[in-house]
Amino acid sequence: MQTLLFLILFPILVACLLLFVKRTTLRYVVVALSALAIGGASIYLLIRYAFEGTVYFAAPSEVVGPVMVAIEMGLALFIIYMGAKFRNYLAIALAAIQAALVVYLEAAFRENLHAVNNLFIDQFSIIMALIIGLIGSLIAVYAVRYMETYHHHHPEVRDRQRMFFFVIFAFLSAMFGLVFSNNLTWIFFFWEITTISSFLLIGYSETEEATRNAFRALVMNLLGGIAFVVALIFLAATEATSGGIDLARVLASGDTAIVLIPAVLIGFAGITKAALMPFSSWLLGAMVAPTPVSALLHSSTMVKAGVYILVRFSPVFAGTLAGFSIGLVGAVTFVVASAIAISQSNAKSVLAYSTIANLGLIAACAGVGTYMLVWAAILLIIFHAVAKSLLFLGTGAIEHRIGSRDIEDMEGLIVRMPKMAVMMFIGIAGMFLAPFGMLISKWAAIEAFVQVQAPFGLIFIAILAYGSAVTVFFWAKWMGKLVAVTRNTERVEKGFFQEPWAPLYIITGLVIAAVFLFPVISSMLIEPYVLAIYGVTARLGEANVAIMLLMMALLLILPVSFTLFKRSARHLPAYMSGRTATPDLHFAGSLGLTREAQTRNYYLTEYFGEARLFRPGAMVCIALILVSWIFAGVAL
């Protein structure tokens, strides 16, 4: 239990310390050493508990509970104050409603709000702890130098780095608390901390746009928070049959009809937190924040909390019409967000929509809830975390060097910033190419959906197949721009101390390591977790492993072939249908005019633009959410 408490409390202590650190050099030392301690503790959890199954800890709640309630009331007052300051009356109303529900819960059901074991750890918790402790800590290290450069490029933004890093480490603490808590009231407390943290980080620049987007994120997540509290009230009122607020008892309860209603309400909270449609706009708006914030929200915190809770409640959703409805919300989000990503040229927009799409796929797996789909969902969580963190951090570094985050402006990056281009290539390959994990996870999901009862299985397979094909389109466009060889371009890449290389190298290594180690990860962590929950588990067949190894071998041959044939390569001028082209791609066009040859991607905005697809997708998802509530009520 000491390690769990360390991971929850130590980041808070570091956060408080960073409030008093002004110098960047000292801040870097504190953050780097803290990241090393947090990462080391996360790895120790893996070594210590990987083969222990589920272990419960009777952490005292007599003092902790009232303190948490007091903090929740303080946060509600803070939201009301900020809402009044910026005249966002919807945020004030939602915060007041949520606070009133929490007070009612504590006053009416105090005797039912105690879990026998408030903390626990299992293989899924270990996986989440590794994502938070390794990826989240590396993002914090990257952020130190990034924020110094950020303020150099944005002198108009008030320097609030001490507050920024306080919130970053408070965020990590809340995420650890969320994944280690067996008491649902504790989970709710940490859930709300992540909501406030994202609000503060998104609004960091204090511009009108940042403030507006921060409040959008706050309002949408407060809606989920209200649903979460209502679920807690329902569980406390039916404690004898539902298991109360003890997560393990709720999931093991045999009375699915009783448990399904709070599960669907908590699932709704997960949908808002994971930014699935129709709530995806808050995550898109979060792009106004500094790049480390985007990386943190997308890879190791916030949205991962949403899919974490959905996967936790998968056994309750399994085989129910309400669960299928939640799964369809994820599936529709996956295909619509993937399609919209085609129309985006802004790199962070592509990353945001691809995140929403992949979270939708995870939610689709969790909603249907079979043992094979839960196995695939956890694989998706792992591979998405490592690849997406690399892509966001790489995009931030590129933007600082070339002054743009437009994909078209990244043409020839392999010449201008070769190291960064290679890392970005690996990150993008990790999202859609074999043998990287996202493709393997989708393969597993399709295989699992085949076994789902008709017609639901066929619907999910069709959506997944189409969405995956669309995914190839937008990733391949970006990858092509990165590796295009251009002439007469200046190398702008700097040395080790001018670029945040250390976190990027480590995360790149994690992307590659995940490919080689995923059979081990599956057999040591995911399969035992699924077996403990369902009594049966998915396994990688020998044929699948052999195919994966063959794909790895082919992937490794590519750089070797480049080296072997590099000397014999000839550089030829661009062919412009018989017209002579200069080295800088100018040629004599019609009417005696000199023109410049340009290459651009297709974005097909008229077919895949936000204006065309977002509203229909959101309306379908709203209808499916309402249907899930109806089915949950009918089941009762």
C-alpha cells in the first residue's frame, strides 16, 4: 500500500514545491528527479504486483472522506467564482447542482458510503499506472523547456509557469488516485480533480478563446460529474443489492438490472470525459493550450480516465442493449471523427480528431463488453498512449522550429529536421501500420466483433472496417509530407540542449518496445485481468505471433535497403511534362509565365469537413445515449 500512497501523494508534494520554484534550471532538476521517482515507483508496482492478481488495501476513510467532501465544496465555490467572474452562468448552475447532490449524498446515506477496502491494485491498474507514471512524467519533463520557449514566442501571455507545473503534477496525482481507488466516492473525488485541472490548463494563456474553450470543457465534464453523483446516490440507496459504493462489489453483483442504471450513468460520465460525440468539441477546443497540455490530455490523463471507467464497467454492459447503445456511440464517434480528420491540415487538429476516433473505438469495445473486446480495448489504450504522446510532443517541437503546425509546411522535414522526422514517422506508423500496436489492436477488435451476436456484430465490423480505411488516408498524407525529399532547404534542427530530445527519445523507444513486448504485456497483464473478470481470456495464437514477427522483419529491412542503395541513387530534376524545371522547381508555363511546381494533399473538405459531418454524428450519438438510458430503465 505504501507504493500506492506514494504515487498518489508524492506528486502533490512536488506540485506544492514547484509553486515556489522560479528559475527554469532548478525547475528542470525538480521535475526530472520527480519524474524519475514516479516512473521508478510505477515500474516497481509492475515488478511487485504483476503476478499477484487483485490486491485490496483497507486505507482509512474516517478522516479522508470528510476532507475530500470539503475539497469538493471548495472546488464548487471556485467554479462558481470563476463562472461569476467570466459570466458563465451555466457553469455556476451545474456546479451548484453537483454540490447540492454531493451534500444530499453525504447527509442521507452517510452510513452506506464506506468501502471495506478503499484502495486496490490489479493488472489493469498497473497498466494505467505505467501510462501515467512513465508517459505523464516524461511529458512534464518535456514541458519545462517547452514552456520557456513558449513564453519567448508568446511574450503577450502572462508567465504563470509555477501554477502550470503545480496543476500538471496535481493532475498526475488525481489520475493515480482514480485508478487505484476501489471506493466510488473516492473515484468521483479524483474524477473532479481532473476536471478542474483540465479547466486550468486549457485556459492557461488567458485569451478570450482559451477562456471560452476552458469553460466548454468544464461545462461538459460537469454534466458527466452530475451523472456520476446520481449514480452514487442510486448505489447508496440500493446498497444491499447493488454493492453500494464498493467498486469490486458493484462489478461482482449478480443483480445486473439494479447495477445497470448506475453503470450507464457512470458510462455517460465516461463519454463526456473521453470527449466522445457529442462532447468532442471540448477536446478540440483544448488545442489552444500549450502542446504539453494537449499531449497530457490525449495520452495519459483526462480522456484516458473516461475510457478507463468504461472498460472497468464492461462486465456490466456485456450482453445488454444499453451496453450495445454505448458501444454504438463509440463506433459512430470512431468513423465520423476519422472522416473529419481527412479534411484537416492543422497537425494538432488531425491528432485531436484521431484521438477522438480511437477513444470511440475503445468505447465501442467496452460497451459491447465481451472478453475479447476488453482485451482489445486495453491494447488500444496502451498503444494509443505511447504513439499519441510522441506525436503531440514532436508537433510542438516542430512548430517552434518552423513556425507552423500545418502539415503542408512539414514537407521535406526529413531534410530540415531529420531526427524529428524519423521520430514522427515512427509515431505515425504506430497509429496505422503493421506491426505497430494500433493495427494489431484493430485486427483483434474485428476478430472479436465477428463473434458478437447478429446483427450487432456485423454493424460494428462494417463501421470499424470503413473507419480504419479512412484512417489510412489521413495518416499516409502526413507521413508522405514528412519523408518527401526537398532541395535547397536549410537544416533547422538544433543540438541536444536546444531541443527536448531526452523525453522524445525515450517515448520513441517506448513505441518500438511496445511492438516487441506486446505479447509479453498481453500474457503477463491483460490476459490474467480478463481471465479474472470473465473466467475466460483471449490469447495470441502462434500464427498471429508468427505473422507479427514476419512484419517486424520486413520493417527492419527497409532502413537497411536505404543504406545499401543510397550511393547508387541519382537525383533527377522534376518532370513537368517536357518542360525544363530548375532545382527550386520553377518551370516555364503557358503564356511565357514562370510557375512554381507545388505538391499538396487532398483534403476533400466538401465531403469530409466538420460542417458537413459533425452535426449529424452528434445527433446520432445523442439519440444513442438517450436510448441507453431507456434500455437501462426498462431492464429495471
